Amino acid sequence: MNFNLTIVQKLIASYALIGASLVVALLYAITSMNSISRTADDIARRDLAATAATIALSENFTEQQRSVGRFLISKQPEYRMLYEQESEEFFRLTDLLAKGNNSLDITQLKNEYAAFSAINKKLFSGESYAEKDLKTISDRLDKAIESLHRGQKQSLEEKLSAAQKIKSKTISRTIALAFGGVSLAIAVAAFVIYSLSSSIRKLQRGTHRIAEGDFDYNPNISTGDEIGSLADDFMQMASRLKELEELSLDASPLTRLPGNIAIERSINHRLQSAVPFAMCYLDLDNFKSYNDRYGYIKASELLQDAGRAIHEAVRAMNDPDTFVGHIGGDDFVVIVAADIAEQACRNIITAIDAMILPYYSAQDRDKGYIEGEDRYGVFRRFPLVSISIAALICRSGDYATAAEIATAAARVKDRVKEESGSNFRIVHRNDYDAA
């Protein structure tokens, strides 16, 4: 069966599902709350056990005090045995408290009882002891047990109260939200359907205008909801298409690399980010002599391959922020992060030197040069095509504009071209100013 639903029909179906989902959510929430209630009751039972244990602990300590008192009066060993039994029970109760309620801190209780036991050990063995110390420690131990009991009781009451409140609020709010959501979905559906249909018609008109080349067209869709966000994306798409058209017109028809507009944008973007980068000015040496000897068709092929080799050499470094542009003729631009500038230059030189040789005849390759007239009509020898790279390191505050960087890089490039073969030079602002 083929279900070709219109957008309006899909929205109606969606809101129907929303209503059904809310009802299901309501039933699920009620079931879940029953489970939460059982969990809360279970916690309460454990806390009740802990509360009973604190009461038993208090009674146990009272019995221990009585056993000690009776021993002091009668010196009968059975009272000592009673004391030891009650002491074992005391430890059992403290362990029960620690396991039953992790939130209780019985460290102080154990420390006080250790001191109490130490004095009683002296008392039972007949050693001297300070009666005042025994009374003081006993009082502190009484207070520690009482404090533990109050804390446990308060914790239990708070948990029971909180569980009951959460249960009541969750059930009532879930019911209100569920039925309120269903009612709201029905009321909003009509408005959303009308709004969406109207916005789609505007977007359709906008699409036709963009197809006709009007990239500045504004569909005038109000923002604030998903449709408004879609309209914003639409405008951004139109702006990007306009930018891409400009870059396409600006790109070199020979190498298809970005041209001067893109190069300037890339430099200005990096100047604004204040992250150090290297602007590399590349120039093919002796290209004119090659063009004169082998003709413009072969020279054009060489330029195409040179652009491709430069691009691949830079992209092989796996840095997504690198940029390769073609100024025109035999001049190129590469922009990379400052810390990989040297490696980028070496990769480019290796790629160009490997690419150039097949463009020469075997005779010219063996000689290592070609012969011809220079621009002044003088017959001379010209080395094979090589590449000169001037890499200008740009840091925050060094340069204000792309034009300033281009001028500085061109000056450095002229120095590099004075050296034979493929070479590069990396220059910092201080080095440039000193020159």
C-alpha cells in the first residue's frame, strides 16, 4: 500500500500520535509511581529496623553500665561475663546500623565505646582507673547514642514525608500534563498546520528566486520556532551560495584553485582568530623560459599539475584548516598553521621537483637546462623549472591587513628566488623588520 501523505496530513497524524503518546505516558507514569512508592516503603522498613537498632543500642549500653556497677559492688566474675556478652551485642548492633543505613556516621560512637571499653578492661583486671573519666566517657557515649537515634529517626521521617510528597505530586502533575498536552495538541495543531503551509509556500517562492540568481531574497518568515529556524538556514544557504558563486567566478579556470578573493578572505579570517599561521608565497622559477620553449599548451598543463601537486602535498598533512590558492600565472599561495610551515614547504618542494622532470625532453633533462632568449633578447641558459617559497609567520599584532602580509611575502620571495633550485625561507616579523 502506498502512503503518499501531504505535509498537512503528516502533521495531523503526528498530533494524533502525540495525544495517544501522552495517554500512554500517563498510564506508564501511574504504574511507575506505584513502583516508586513500593521502593520508598522498602527504604522506610530498613530505616525502621535501623531505628529499632539504635533503641536496642541504648538499652544495651544501659545494661553494660549496670553490669559494671554490680561488679564494682560484688566483684563477682559473672557480671564481667554479662558485660562481655553485652559488649558483643553492642558491636553486632553497630554493624547492623552500618549495613542497614549507609548515611549514618557511627565513627564517633565507635571511638567513644573504644575508650569506654579500655577503662572497663582496667576495672575488671583490678588496675587503677579514674572514676571521673569513666563517668565522663559514659556520658559522652550516652549522648552519642542519643544523637544517633535522633538522627536516624529524623532521617526516617524525612524520607517517608518526601516519598509521600513525590508520589502525590507526580501522580497529580502527570495526570494534569497528560490531559493538558492532549488538549493543547488539538488546539495547536490547526495553528501549526496553517503556519507551516504558509511558510512552505514562502520557501518555495524563495527557492525559485534563488534559482533565478536572486541570492539576497528574504522570504520574510518570522523566527522563534522550528519553521523560523528553517528560514534562517534558508537565508544562510542563500548567502553561502552567493559566496560560492563569487568564489567560483574568482577561481582559476586552469587549476580550479581559489583566487584572490578567497585568498584575502582566508588571511583576514586568520587575522581575526589571532592564531599563529604561515602565509606561504609560491613562485615557479624559470616558467617563462619553459613557456617560450615548449609552448603555452604544455606550460598550461605544467601549471595544472603544479597546482594539483601543491594541493595534494598540503592536504597530505591531514590538517583541515590548510588553504591552497592560485594568485595567477605561476604564483600560488598556501596558508597553514605556523608549527607545520616548514614541513609543508618541504613537502611542496619534493612534490614539485618530482613532477617537473617529465615535462622536459630527455635531452633537456640530461643537460639540466634549456637554451633561449631572455626578455631582453639575450641568448642564455635557463635552469629547469623549480619553486621558491617565502613563508611568512604571522602572529597576533604582527600585521593588520591581508595586503600588508602579501607585500611582505612578495619581498621575501624575491630574496628566495635569488638562490638556485627549489628553496624556501621561513621569516618571522622580527626577521622581516631587521631586513
